Amino acid sequence: MGVAVLLLVSLLWGSSFVAIKVTAGSFDALDIASGRLVIAAACLTLAAWAVRARVPRDPGVWGRLLALSLVGQMAPFFLLGVSGQLTASSSSAMMMAAVPLITFLAGRLFRGGDRWTARVWLGLGIGFVGVLVTLGWPTPSNAGAASDWLGKGAAILAAGGYALGTLISRSLAGRVGLTATVATTMTLSAVLMGGAWLALHGPDLLAGGLPPTGPWPDPTATLALVLLGLVNTAGAYFVYFWLIRREGPTFASLNNYLVPVFGVFLGAAILGEPVQAQALAGLALVLLGIIVVRTPIPVRSRARQP
């Protein structure tokens, strides 16, 4: 059962890149991020109310919740919207393979821990090379390649935001419940991002212009945005929480390895996006680097002398 649910949550998050790509055809990055956050926040707040999750009251916790909103939700959602406008959904998904590596690196830098062994350096080096291979390199004569590279760069920054958000979430473990944490942070993100949207489009709305700019969005893109917030964000969190409670956080974190794979193949299957061998090789290197970093080498104890 646990494996099936792990595959389900990986499918939900992996398919979000397809939804973002479809949505990006009619909405800009701010539209996508704010719409996704508002829809998800409404669903998660209702869920928190239904299970009577306690609202955090410790003032010290609220600073971390705000940081989690800014770094782990608002920034990645906006950057993935930018990425969806500039590159293929499969390319954005591939960049998410860097999340475990960035999480490990940032955790060691900011929180300390065990010494950096040759195995750790080797794994990080392999993963870094894999990211570079996946990114490719734009040529001055190919503006399309440059745009694609910028889109991948935005996705890498989003991966960094998710990684830092993971570290902040760990610092909240035991102090705030899972449901309360995500409902509170998602609501904060929705208010802040929605406020930014109103600040930009408010004058047009007050002038009676609906929609604020341009023609009405494509119905398919609108449906994709609703599903992105309802299914790929709120729904995925529901499944993820169940998985954590049933199998534990370590097992649930394995979705980080599967989400890029689902994203790549769904982009190819649904949107017909070509997947280059270079990109697949880069993804394989990143995953190999993660395995090297996360797999400890057993140390044999010396036999005692008689």
C-alpha cells in the first residue's frame, strides 16, 4: 500500500509540470502562482478546520512559517511559472532532481553535522555535473536555446527554494502539526501573492476592465490552473501527509527521486515533448550523485586482539 501511495504522490507532483505548461499558454507567472496558492490555501484551510488543527500561537514559530511561505512556496511557484513559459515541462521536471542534493548541501552548510567525506564530495560532484549536462549551454546564434536555458535556470532556483523549505520544515517538526503548518503557510503565501497580483492588476479592475489585460483566458488553461491548485497542490499534500503518517518521513521523501521521472515521461506522453538523450544522461547523473551521497559505506570494525 505504501509503495502505491508513494507512486501516487509522485504522479501528482510530477504531472504538475504539465499543468503549469498548459496554464502558461494563457497566464503569466504571477497569475499562475497566485491562482494556484489561493485555490490550494482554500482547500487546505478547510481541511485544517475539519480536523481541528491548532493554529500556531508561539511568536517564534511565525517567523519560520513566514520564511517557509516566502522561500518554500511563493518563490518556487512563481519561478516554475516562469520556467513553464520558457522551457518544456519535462525540462522543468528534470531540474527538480537537484532538490535532494541542494537539501543535503544546504543542510551541511547551515546546520553542520558529520565531516565531509570523499564519498560526499564525489556524490555532489557527480550531481553537479549532471545538472550542467541537463542544462546544456545556449549558443549566441540560437535565441530559442538561450530562452530554454533561462527556463531551466528558473526551475533550478525553484528547486533551491524547495530544498531550503524542506530544512525550514524540519526545524518546525514537533512544534507545529503537519496540517497546521501547510495550511498556515499556504494561506500566508496566498495572501501575499494575491496582494501582489491585486497591486499589479487592481487599477485595471477598478477601471472596469475584466479580465485585467487582454482577452479571456483559454478554457483549457483555466481548467489546468484549477486542477493545479486543487489536485496537484492541495490534493498532493493530503496524500503526502497520509504517506508520512503511514510509512514515515524517510520513506515519503523518496518522492524526490520519482517526481522528475514522472514529469519527464508525462511531458513526452501528454504534450509530445521531445526528450533528448543528453537530458536523460544528465538526469541519470543527478540521481546517481544522490545515491552516492545518501548511501553510507559500511565500516568494518577491527578484530580485537587476544
